[in-house]
Amino acid sequence: MNDGPVRSKRADARRNEKTLLDAAAAIFVEAGVDAPVRDIAARAGVGVGTIYRHFPTRADLIIAVYRHQVEACAEAGPELLVSSESPYAALGQWIDLFVDFLVTKHGLAGVLQSDQAGFDTLHAYFLDRLVPVCTQLLDAAAEAGEIRSDLQALGLMRGVGNLCIGADSDPRYDARQLVRILIAGLRR
């Protein structure tokens, strides 16, 4: 029996799902989690039925986007430390990704209102995956002498999160600008 085609199909399926999740995340950032599925399908270059085959409900899609973005943020931290001009630059770039994630995350709470246990599980997953990455970035920037050394990842992440809250209700609110001011204030 030849496993080649099966593996190829699985790789294609993973790629297709990633394309769908990337498209949905971008649309959610631009238009919120209530954006029409047809907009997501158009961005992904697929039919609406394809989305519903992968994600039968909007909640399924939103949760999958949430997990996908957590993983993207978690994987980006170490990659940015290697590819950026400095640990501080890596931290700033990672925080930009985190802001995009938070804008999407705000809509998740409304979707999961009736499922507190599900929301708690996702929040624990978020903390388990992202606090260590933020800690790694902060430690690297502090060791390089670029920022203060008394910062805690969870506190910074909460501060960024609080600055992002107004973004989902006021299109004039520029959370990214306020977050940049916060990150600039970390410098020594």
C-alpha cells in the first residue's frame, strides 16, 4: 500500500484549513466575528460550502480561529527573536500580532456566553501558550539592556488587552497606537 497520496491529501487539507483560518482571522479583525461567511469564503478563494464542511457553526469557526491565532502567536515569538534586529524589535512585532489576536478574541466572549467551561478552557490554553512566549521576549530584551528588567509577561499582556478593549466598539479608536506608546515606555 502506498501512503504517499494519503499524506499529500492530509497536507493539502491542513493547508486548506490554514488558508480558511487565516482568511477568517483577517476578516474578523476587519469586520468582527459576525462578518458574513461569504466574505471569508471570498478571501480564502473557496465556496461557502467548503467553510461549512470544515466548521459547521460560526462558533466552531471562531474557536478554530482563536486556537489558530494562539498557535501563530506562540510560534512567532521565537522566530521573531531570531529574525529581528533586536529583542526589543521582536517584542514590538510580537505585540502587534498579539493586538490582532486580541481584536478577534473580543468577539469570542459573546459567542461562548452560554459555555463558560468552554471559554475557561480556551482562556487557560491562551495563557499556557502565550505567557511563556511573552516572558521569553521580555527576558531577551531585558538581558540585552533594551527594557526594564522588572516586567511580568502576564501584566504586560493584560495591559495590552485593556488598551484593545475599545477597538471593537469605536472605529476611531486606535488600539495599536496606544499599545505602541506602552511598548515605547518599556525602553530604558
